[in-house]
Amino acid sequence: MVDGKVRTTMSGKERNQLLSHILALTLIVDKYCVPITPLSADTGIKFRDLCESYKSMGCSINKLKSANTTDNIVAVLKLPIKLPSVILRKRREGGWEVERPCIYLSDSIF
């Protein structure tokens, strides 16, 4: 408790998990096609970080061809979902270790 106020903290993993759930909800609400530019401006998250997060969820980043809109870069989720590739590394002790690409955002946005 600081100055009579209770403060809670989240680990980096919890923040990324919360952000992933929020981005998944934006995909559902916007019928699997989310304009990234206004979302970046509203949330204060860097455009590049949003693109990488959507890509890690299986989305493709596309430019719309219509000239009358400024929100022309969108994240689109299509089926079947194509997730980023998995990297296999050999352990020193024997066996294999699976390394999945993961996007970690900076703490400055929270």
C-alpha cells in the first residue's frame, strides 16, 4: 500500500497474455479484419509491435486498395490459420527443445 492506495502489478508474461486476448477480441468484433493504424493511435502501442503481435496470432498484414480511407493497413485472419514456424534445437543432454517465436512488448505501454 502506497499513500493509502493499493497497487497491483503484472508480470511481463501476464501483460502479453492480456494483450493477446484483447487483440483476439478485436478480431472477433471487427469480423477478422482489424485496421491497425487507429488501434495503434488509441492504445499507444507502436504500430510495428501491433503488426508483430497480429502476425504471431496467424494474421496477415494487408494494404487496402481503396483511396478514400486513411486506415488502409489491416490485420486479416484467414482460415486455415498459419502460425509462425517452430524452431527445434538440440539439447546438450540429448533430446530436442522446442522454441516458439513469441512477441514481448516493452513495459512502456502499460
